[in-house]
Amino acid sequence: MTRCTTWRLRRTGFCLLMSLVILAVAGLLLLQSIRQVRAAHAVVDLQIGGRQAHWLARAGESLARARLRQNPAYAGEVWTVPPGELTSGAAQVAIVVEPVQDQPQFRRVQISAQYGVAPPRRLRTERTFVLDVNTGALLP
């Protein structure tokens, strides 16, 4: 081989090697950006689930207040939202109503709203309040 051909082969090999290095670095950067997008997506899903659990608890509060207006002896209930009705899975709301000791016109209402089926996507919100059955007012 002549000197010019050897130099050209070395230059071509170096260019090929640099191209492979650049492609590997670009691939690693792309992989890292995909991981970041997936992590951000998981955070947004948790935020949405938390909001959904909050609104389910608020719906349980409204339901409990309405039922207590109709029937002061209402003791609570559990209702389930099947998968497909909400964005990601099933939900369950449990309402427990207990009389306040020595105050027959007051009821302690405990609401537990669970959104999602399995951890880490299962989120839970709980609310407790005391309600005056006669006026429907919440006590502080």
C-alpha cells in the first residue's frame, strides 16, 4: 500500500469510529430523556389520582349530608366506582356515621375515598367532620 492509501484508510476508520461514538452518546441522551418523560408522567398521574381521591371524598361528604337530612338514623355506606368510569381504575368511597356521645343531634361522619387499585397508584383521602342533624351545619 502506498502512503496515501494508508493515510486515507486511517482517516476513514477514525471517522467511522467517531460516528459510532456520536451515535452512542446520542442514544444515551435519548434514553435519559425518555426516562425523564416517564418519571414526569408518573408524577402527573399521582397528582391526578390525588385530585380524584379528593373529589371522591367531597362527593362522599355531599352524599352523607343529603342522606342525613333524609334520615337522621343513616349509618353510612360503601360505594364503588367500577374500572372504566374514571381515568385509571376503580375507586371506593366508605362513609361511616356515628352519633356523638351525649349530643344526640350531632353525628360524626368519617369518609375514606380510595382511588386506584394497587400501590403505588392507589391513593387515599380521608375526611372527618361533625354534622348537626337538625340544621345540616358543619361544626368546627
